[in-house]
Amino acid sequence: MLFSKHPTFITTLKVTGMACSHCAAKVENALSAIKGVSAKVDLDAATVTVSAPASVTREDMIAAIEAAGFNAEL
């Protein structure tokens, strides 16, 4: 495993409003558009697990999800 020069953290957010795989992809794409962020939705649990650099806040993540048309909370 390679270590990044920039520390990362992993968090899980609750997302409401997702009904299908298209919705899940929309959330993942919205988050992945943030530099250094990767995301994986668990549609059954209505959550998204996000790996992000320390410079990205949870509020940034929530804003990206909401801009995609969904609701999110910690």
C-alpha cells in the first residue's frame, strides 16, 4: 500500500432520497468531483462511505450531495 503525502480520513454519511443505482451513481459522482475524494454508496443501507483528504470537510461532502439533489447527514 502506498502512503499519500496528504492525510486522508474515512467517514460514512446517511443519504436520503436515493431509490436506484442511478441515484447511487449520481451521489458517487458528485463526491468524486471533489479533488482527492472517492465514494462508495450502499444503497440498501442508504449510506455513502467517503475517503477524503483532510482539507475536505464533511460539510463540503454534504453540500456536494445536496447539490446532486439528495439529503445527507452525519
